[in-house]
Amino acid sequence: MTITDEDCLTETLAFNEQFEAAAALRPPRGRTLDPATLEHLRTNRLGGDTPPVRLPQGRDRGLPGGVTVRIFVPEHVDGVYLHIHGGGWAFGSAGGQDEKLWRLATDARLAVVSVDYRLAPEHPFPAGPDDCEAAARWLVEHAEAEFGTRRLLIGGESAGAHLTVLTLLRLRDRHGLTGAFRAAHLAFGPYDLSMTPSQRLFGSRRLLSNSESLKGSYELFTPDMTPEQRRDPEVSPLYADLTGLPPARMVVGTEDPLLDDSRFLAQRWRATGAPVRLDVVAGAMHGFTLFPLAVTEREHRRERDFLAAAGR
């Protein structure tokens, strides 16, 4: 585990204070999302109150089985990155961060394929994982014909990081596809939906995520499940056999309730013999990469560098 960006700590903590002060002026979200709040979250950019920018370089495509993906293809393609967006399994979209994904595509020379998986509560578990699995299988079968390469990478943020690990496990266990994806990039994911100590102890701080909002997300995604049932490895990958998974880079902030999830998953992943790098960003809250901070630009650069070099 490496603590990064301590030289930016003053700015990062000041932003957290501003974020909490602004959040204190709004009604608490609590565990449940009323329809109006859910629609607002789905309409606007994650972490903000403005609609996302959609670039002409992105194109939407339907895959067999009804799954939609959003694709970015730069002039030079050295690999394909299957991206799975975050949003608590209930909001966010493949078209919610075009600017970031297009920059990643051009800088890392990757075709980026982002999955528009079905969302809870209308489509609870296992709908989202099913869609991500279907997109991954399509890519394994068609990447060379579509993009001219078999170098496949995978990753996501928050709920998307969780779905990334489930997808790799499903490919291994259901289809015998070990090694199809050569590397994984996992940003501040929840890997134990029965709640790790850092999740339970974080409390009610009004940052982007806290103990109550996490519980609410789990109840939307896995309704009628008990915490014990959420420990099933098919739901919480922290409890799965991680043998055969690819090299990975994980990142999380010190002020994220999901800190333990990345720490524990990195330990178990590394124990299988796969290389794992865990970067812990000093002072950063959950979802910090959504905001205009010095650590955000640094983290985007580290992500691009890792994906540009991975799996060669």
C-alpha cells in the first residue's frame, strides 16, 4: 500500500470541508431514494448538478441480448478497455463521462467500450452483473474483428469496480475464460456488501458517501437480502476465490468509507500471486475523481499510464 499525494493534502481536506458545508444545507438523503431524487441523479453528472457533456466521438451500440455500450475509438488502437461506470448500481450511465473516456482513449491508445447496464431498483441484482458479463463475453469473442486487437483490459469506479470483479469471476467460473482480460483497474469499489469495518464506522459525515447511503445502495441493489446473504461470493467478491484474476491497480482515498474494501481485496488478490498495486490518496473522499482537484488530474494520469502499459 502506497500513500500518495500528501503534498496536496491541504487542498484536498479544504475541498472536503466545503463539500460537507454545502451538503449540510440540503436535506439528508438517508437510505431511500424518492423518485424525484433518483431522476435528478440519473439526469445530472455524477457528483454535480449539471447534465453530462456528450461528445460526438462516442457512439452507442446495441449488442446481442439487449445490452447497450458506448464506444470511443481513437486513431491508434493498441488495446480495448471495458469500462463499467459507478453510481451505486442505481444511477450513472455509459454516456456520463465522455470527456474523461475520450481522453483516456486517445492518451492510452485504447478503444473504450463502456457498458450501459440495467439499474436498480427497477432491475436489481443480478441484472447489472448479467449485462456486464454479456458485454465482456461479446468483447472476448469480437474484439479482434471489431478493433484489431486481442489485448483486453477492464475496470471501473465505485459500483463499477465491484461489477468489474464480479465480471472477471463470472468469466472464469461460468465460461472458463481465465486470462482473457490482462489487467484490471479498480477505483474505490465496495467489495463487501455486508459492510467492512470502515463502512460501518464512517458514520454520517456528509461526503459523497457514508454509512447510511451505502446501506441504502445495498438495499436497492440487493433487496430482501440480509447482511449474511450479501456475503455470498457472487454478491461480495471479497469472499470469493480470486485465483486466476489478472494484475490489478486499486485506488481509494483515506477519507472514503470503502477504504477497508480496497485494502482487504488487495491483500487477498495479492495472495494468489497476481501483481497488485494499491494507491491510497491522502485526504481523498469517495468519488474524488469527479471533482476539479490536483489529486484528480494526477489520478487520471496514473490510470492512463497503468492502462497504457498493462497487459503488453
